[in-house]
Amino acid sequence: MKGNLTASFVILDQSLNFYLNKITKNLNLLLLT
């Protein structure tokens, strides 16, 4: 059970990082133009 929780947290963390990276890249593009 604990292993499953850890795995889902890792997946959640990775997807959050992915979205944060996309958002910051978009913001940088907007600020540069």
C-alpha cells in the first residue's frame, strides 16, 4: 500500500513539474515579446 502511495505521489510530482515548466516557458515568451 505504501509503495503504491509513493508511486502515485511521484507521478503527481512529475506531472506538476511538467505543467509548471510549460507555464513558465509561456510566461517567458509573453514577457520577451
